[in-house]
Amino acid sequence: MAAYIIVHLDYQEQAKLAEYQKLASPTMAPFGIRLLGKSLDAKPLEGEVPGRLTVLLEADSVEAAERWFHSPEYQRAAEARRPVSSFNAVVVPAS
């Protein structure tokens, strides 16, 4: 069953975020992760958006999302963003 990864990211340095994105993007396809949407101005329906950038990804399953996120390939990319950003991500199974 498909799953969706919802990411909220806040960052201090655009150049460092670009470095993270450059490292993270190639890690997605081998794990079946697909970018569905990305926005600097996501529109809240209620409450506040917890971050500057919102990203929506799709995976083949919750397990595939977890394999990608915890993979050494992605974790190398994550190390580039950790010092310069706050990051929240959840995986939601499709129903």
C-alpha cells in the first residue's frame, strides 16, 4: 500500500539547504520515493505551517519510506541539513 511522507523544514542558510537537496535527491529513486509537491508557501487550512518549506513525497509503502529514510545514502544527506535546519517528517499510509 502506498504511503506519503510529509516534511516541514525550516532553515537558516539557503546555500546549505541547496547542498542537502543536491545530496538527497539522488537517494530517492532507488527506494521508490517520488516527489509529489514542494512549496515555500503552503496554505494552512487551520493552524500554522511548522516550517518554511513543505514537501510531499510518495513511497510504495511505509516500509519503503523507512528503508529510504534510514538508509546510509539518505543519512549522509541528512547530516548536511542538521546543523542549519529544523526538520519534521511523518509517514502516513494511504487508505
